[in-house]
Amino acid sequence: MRYKRSERIVYMTQYLMNNPNKLIPLTYFVQKFKQAKSSISEDVQIIKTTFQKEKLGTVITTAGASGGVTYKPEMSKEEASEVIDDVIAQLQEKNRLLPGGYLFLSDLMGDPTLLNRVGKLIATLYMDEELDAIVTIATKGISLANSVANVLNLPVVVIRKDNKVTEGSTVSINYVSGSSRKIETMVLSKRTLPENSNVLVVDDFMRAGGSINGVMNLMNEFKAHVKGVSVLVESKEVKQRLIEDYTSLVRLSDVDEYNQEFKVEKGNSLTKFS
């Protein structure tokens, strides 16, 4: 079967978008379409130019015998601002405030369209880091971590608070919860994360940062390098935060549990965009 150029470009675009941050050898497309390498290179250039023009991400070509093409689905600052505005609009709904100053986030964590956009935003912030895995805690943050991992094409490592027989040998640590000051436990299977991995920690909500600080301590046990911490919502009204270097999409402030009132503002994520 002979493919027209328009048909090749549609297929190649879809293939690249389904395999982000992965080097695809040009020989794959050459053999698929039975076309000369020069023709495939021209197709890639068309895709690259269009993606750049429409701000759909970056297409990187690598020369040489082992060369190929890589798609990085980056988000523009303008689109990121729109995503954050959408999150703020949804969070400002009444009756979302929970006891202790937390927010009800389950509906957002179950919205695949919103999560895909948020995941792309967070992934863009850390696109240039040489990451090996996305790390999160076994809570609502799992769906958020998965959305980020999908964009970066990386595995998700889930830290649990109890030991499972199916996990095999594990490493555990005790940590102090930043909000309740309780001693809690974190557990991670030894097989889950190779030593010296570069990781991004992702979570849905952060107050004082006790849980995330615990994650970072657990990563030390694996000799892992934490390249970044990103949360969907951070509580602004914290006297002493245990984490200093992090990104957040939105901040929660002026919490009045009695009257169910609070404010949601933009976090620091947009300052990381060029």
C-alpha cells in the first residue's frame, strides 16, 4: 500500500504524540511507509514546524545512524495560565472546605480532561530534568502523578503507609506529619525504585510539607535524587513549612471553616515559565 504524504503525516503525528519523550528511529517510519529517508525527514520537518507554530510542543531531530525524532509535549505560559484559572474557578465553589482547612479535591482528581492539562503543565516545568520516575504517596495524588508520568513517559512509584505482602522486601521510615505532628510510617518496595534514580515528587495537597519531607527522607534511603516537588494546591497559611523548593498551581488562603469561606489564588508555577 502506498501512502500519500498527508496520510504519512497524520500517522506520524499520532504516533509521536502517543510516545512522548521517546526517541523514535527514522528507520521505523522508513520501513512502515517504504519511503526514502529523505522523504520521511521532510515529513518530520513539516510536523516540527507546525508544532512550533501552534505551540503544541517541541519536535527534536537527532542525526546519525542511531538518530531519530523525539516529541516533547510542552505547554505555553498562556495555556498554563488558562489551566490554573480553570482550577481556581472549580475550587472556589462553596461547600468544598473540609475540617482542618483541607479542600475536597476528589472530583478534580477524577476529571481526566483537567488532569491531562494539569499533568502537561507540571511536566513542562520539569521537562529538561533527566528524570527516571514520578513519586507520590498512596492517596488522591496517584491520579495526578499518573497524568504527569503519561506526558513524560515515565513510571510511577507509589509510596504506601502500610506493608503489603505483594510488595516483597520493603524499606520503611517514620516521619512527623506536618499538620497533626503525629508519627507515621512510609513504606516502599525495594524493587520499585533503582538506586541513584532521578525523581519528581508529585502530590495533590500540601500544608506544612511533613509528608513530602518524609518522602524525601525515604528517597535518601534509595540514594535517589529529588529533582523537584510539585503540588496542585498548597496552604498559604503555614507558619513553618518543611519544604522550601517546590512548585504549586494554586494557593489556599484566608480559611474560615465556620463560614465556609476561603480564597484561592495562583501559586508559583507560572513564575517558572520563560
